Amino acid sequence: GTDTGVIWGTGHYGRMIIDTCLKTQIEVQYLIDSNPIKQNKTIYDMRIRKPDEIENDYSTVFLAIDLKDERIHELISKHRVDRNRIITLNDIRKYIGRKLAL
């Protein structure tokens, strides 16, 4: 089946991940950004949602934000994100590399 992902962060890293997902079999369902200025705008026809709009409808959350671990922990706890489905910036390259190898 197709992997489905939510990308949290629409800055430089987020855009690189979006582009990479579009080249692989990872379907990006929607984007999330904590920055109110970016919310409700679109990238590639995908609306950028607020963090509190995250739903439990994804297989993976790509955290495209360069945050310290405790800040990430705060965010995912607050928004009840399943930490087993999170891929942090450090692990994204490995994950996508495996997908590209398939």
C-alpha cells in the first residue's frame, strides 16, 4: 500500500521533504505549520493546517522542523501525536533513502 504522511513544517526542510515525497510512493495528505502567517495558505494545492487540526489519519508524521528534543516532545504531547509514527529531521533521509531504493 501507499504510505501516507503528514509534513509538519513548511520551511526549507519541509519543502525539500514535500518534493522528495512527490518523487516517491509517499502520499502527502496535508501540511502543518505552527506559524499563523503560513496557515491556510497552500503549497502544491495542499492546505497548511494549524497543529490543532492534526487528525489520526496518517501513517507517518515527518517533523520537518529543527527543534530541540524537549520542544518536539511538548508539541507532540500537546497535539496527541503518536510518537511511534514520527520521523524526525535526522531520520528522514534514511527513511526516504529506503523508499527510493524500492
